[in-house]
Amino acid sequence: MYQLLLVALGVLHLPYSRPCCSPNVLQGDIMVYGYVTEEKKSYQNMVKVYYDADEKKVAKKTTVMMGNKPTEVLTIDDYVKGKRYVITNGNTCNVTELKEQFEKICVTPNAKFLGSTVLGNTNTNMRVDMYSANIRRGEISFETSFMVTPMDGGDCTLVGVVANGKEEGNLFMMETSIYSNFTFEIPDKSVFKPPSECFRYESMGNLLFEVIGRYRQKNVNY
């Protein structure tokens, strides 16, 4: 689905924060559960995310269920070239202009620190820090709560995000994302290489910042 919300965290200036950022290179899994209130439609997607802050590239492999048929969507954001490639089922490619600047995945002083807790049982004893933030893009706002796992050296990784999306004050979507299986290397960086189909033609257009829910679906051609 998205560069998820990850790079949008921390838009408003709120107190009581503990800034941290994800490692510069990682890959992992995201399970996304959501509900679009206006359409009364729920969705569930599996996303494999690849993030390289050194090369300023992000890729997402998403399995989207359309009816009973799964559709595989690979999205490659190349911030150096300013291009977004959306490849559907490995053979259909749409290329659009990526106007946003690359931002590292961070919890910044703009997010409000809510406290720490432990996930699981006393044997696992995994500590997480909890935050909240309000995110706005134009007329779209997201009330978010999220958890991160602190790492040695001051880094952190996301564990989960819960978001309520509102448009002109009306709730239009709810989404919960669960993050898992992070590794801090990308053995196969060919995931960032668009297939030849992407260079046969390019559909250049105005690409708005991709966020979650209906707003994302309106602006990204899945």
C-alpha cells in the first residue's frame, strides 16, 4: 500500500517526544487492515517494504485482493530520479512524477510521546514506546497512534499504526497496520530496478503525496 504514513509522521509540533529514526536500510512485512466508511468496504493487504535512505529509494510489494483474485502491485519510488513506477502483475507499468522530497522514517519532536509499555508476556518482554500525531495533507487529516521498538544506538522501528482519516471533518476510513520481520539489509536490490516495460512509455502527471485509505486510492493507480 503505501509509503505508508511512515514518512508523514510528525507534522504538528506537540510536546513530550523522544526522537528516533529507523536504520537507513531495512526490509520487512506489513499487514494492513482497513475500512472505508463511505463505501462500507473493508480491505486486508500484505505489503513487503524495502527502504534505502542512502540511495533514497523505497519499494513496496503489495498483494491486493480484487474479489477472489489476488493482484500483485510493485511500487518503486526513486527520489533521485523523481519517478514513481507502479507495476501491476509484473507486466503493466505506470510511471508518474514524484514531486515530494525524500524524508527518513523518523519519530520527530512533532509527535507526542504517550509512554512505554511491554508487548507479549513476561518471557518476551519487548518494550515499545507509544506516540500520537495529527497529520494533514490539504483537506485530509489523520489522527494516528503508533508504537515503535527502541534499538541500540538510538534507532527504532515501527511496530504498529492505527489511523482514522477525516475529510472536511467527516470520518472516511480507519486503518490498522502491523509491522514485522524487519531485517537491516536488502540482499536483492533488484527490487528497485523497474522492468523494461516502464520505459516503453511514461504517463507523467501530477502525483499527490500518497497517504492511506481513500485519499491514497484516489491518487495512486493500483
